[in-house]
Amino acid sequence: MPEHQSDLPLDGAFDLEPAAPPEMREEIARAWNLPIGQRVEVFFRDNQLDTIAGVLELAAAPDFPWDIRQTLRLRIGECDFTTREIEHWKLL
């Protein structure tokens, strides 16, 4: 595995509280066009990590009313990042 790449366990259990109820996460995923709750590989811009793989989750729910220009706080495993740090992503 390259030096700046991380692969987190896809089936590991974390004790993190969901940032939003499932129905809200689905709406946010559609509005921001993100695969929240799905296994992905995320490629970063100008970050210490080049990529990270795992289940994409919300780290914090966005303010309501939603503005899709708002930066979302996301998480894969215990690694937090924002939508502004993502170059692109792909489903696994």
C-alpha cells in the first residue's frame, strides 16, 4: 500500500453516534450527491492522505435549512474530513 494511502476495516464496529437519523442521511446524501452509508474510496486534494477507503458517514449534520454549498463534515472510520477536501470518490 502506498505511503499516503489508508485502508480502514470495512466491517469494523465503531462506537460513534450517527450524526443524523437514517431518513435525514438519505436526504442529505441525495442533496449533496454523496454515497453516505456506502463503501467508497475517497481521493483527497492537498491532504496528508491521498486516499482512504471505508463506509462514508456524516460526522455532523448540516444546518437546516440545507444549503448544498455548505461544507459537510464527513467521516470514514475514525478519520474526519470535509467535502472541500475531497477531489473525487468511487464506490467499492
